[in-house]
Amino acid sequence: MHFVYILFSEKYNRHYTGLTSNLDQRLHEHNSGQNKSTKPYKPWKIIHFESFTTRLEARQKEIYFKSGIGREKIKEFHNIKLKDY
């Protein structure tokens, strides 16, 4: 199983999109500063994730989320999450 995930840093108002086969471990790595690109913006929380049976499918979705249209979709996920709290 492969996951595409979207993280949000409330402190810095930043999003991060990634791909992993172990979602819990990857979130721990981001929040413990093991990832150079996300270390300065921790703590992170997952605002959305999707699961896929193949890495190729997950990679295609990750590329979509990193496109202009995909970034607009991420804003929608973010707004929905904010309304839930």
C-alpha cells in the first residue's frame, strides 16, 4: 500500500505533499526533523491522505497535487479541515 499525504504546519501556514508506504513513520520523521525540507516548519499534521495499490498510481497523484490545479484542491482540503475544528 502506498500513500500520498498532505501535511500542514499551522505555525508557518505551509503545506507539504509527499509519498510513502508507511504513513505513521513518515509523519514521525517529518515532526522529528529528519527531513531537511520540512524540518524548519514543524510541527506538521496530516490534513489529507489517499491510499493506492501501486507506487506508480501514488506518484501520479502526488504530481497532480504539486500542479497548479492540485494546489487549489489542497486549499479546499485545508478549508474543510478548518471548518471541522
